[in-house]
Amino acid sequence: MQQDIHVTAHIRIMPGHRDEFLRKMKTLIPLGKAMEGNRNYALLQNLADPDSFVVTAQWASAEDIHKHEKTPEFAGLIRLFSSGACKLLPLRAKKIF
């Protein structure tokens, strides 16, 4: 039995780019939720830091994730990262249970 794949990304938005990031995510997340193999997709905002976000997603397979990554909407998000408007922050974690 194949287990779902969980994706977690901690994202830091650079000053002045939060609205642009949110516009892209407002399109990307519903698209991802509608795709085959998606079990969950959410954007969470840090209550103590409005420019800090966590994206969580759960997919049935790596193939499903790769299909999502090939969409124009996902490419638009990658361009935002490439421009320096936001960056992924390292996250080190271990499974507790």
C-alpha cells in the first residue's frame, strides 16, 4: 500500500510582496485542490508575523505532485521565488509519532 506524500513549505515574504504572493496562492491552491490525487492543500499565516507563511499539502503520489508542478500557476509561483520576492526557509523536523 502506497502512503500519501506530505509537503510542508515555510515561506518568508519580502517587504512589499505579500499581496502579490497572496494573489498567486489564491489561484494556485484551489487549482491544486481540484487536481487528481490531492488530499489537502492549505496556506497558513503566522499570527505573530504576517509575512511568514506555511503551505501544507497532501498528495496520493509523487506523480500527482509533478503534474501540479507543471501547471502555469505553479510556474508563476516559482517565478516569484526566483525574483527574490519570497524565499523558502529551512525546516528541520523529525517524526515524533
